[in-house]
Amino acid sequence: MITFKPNPHKLQVTPSAKEPGRFDWSITCDGVIVRQSVRSFSSEGASEANGDAAFREITSRWQSAR
């Protein structure tokens, strides 16, 4: 029997608080930040692409641990 458990991790892209006009990403699990970008990105898309790579890594580890 397969039991589906939704991924508790979420990727969020937000405007940078430190550098206006740039974007940061963060990955949260149940509302707690588990990883965030070290640098900001010039576009929302670039930030999302970089964050997506980290998100896939975290999700892979999470699925392996179950």
C-alpha cells in the first residue's frame, strides 16, 4: 500500500531586503527556514531557478529518510 505524504517544504522567492531590485529565496519546513540564498539575484526567475536546485536536493534527502 502506498501512502502519500505531502512535501512539507516550500520554496519562497522574495524581494531582497538588503539590495533593492534584487531577489532572495528561502526554503521553509512547517514555517521554519531550513535554507536560504547566500546571495541575491538580479531577477525573480534567476532566484527561483537557484532555489529550485536547493529545493530538489532537500526534497531528495527528505524522501530518502522516510
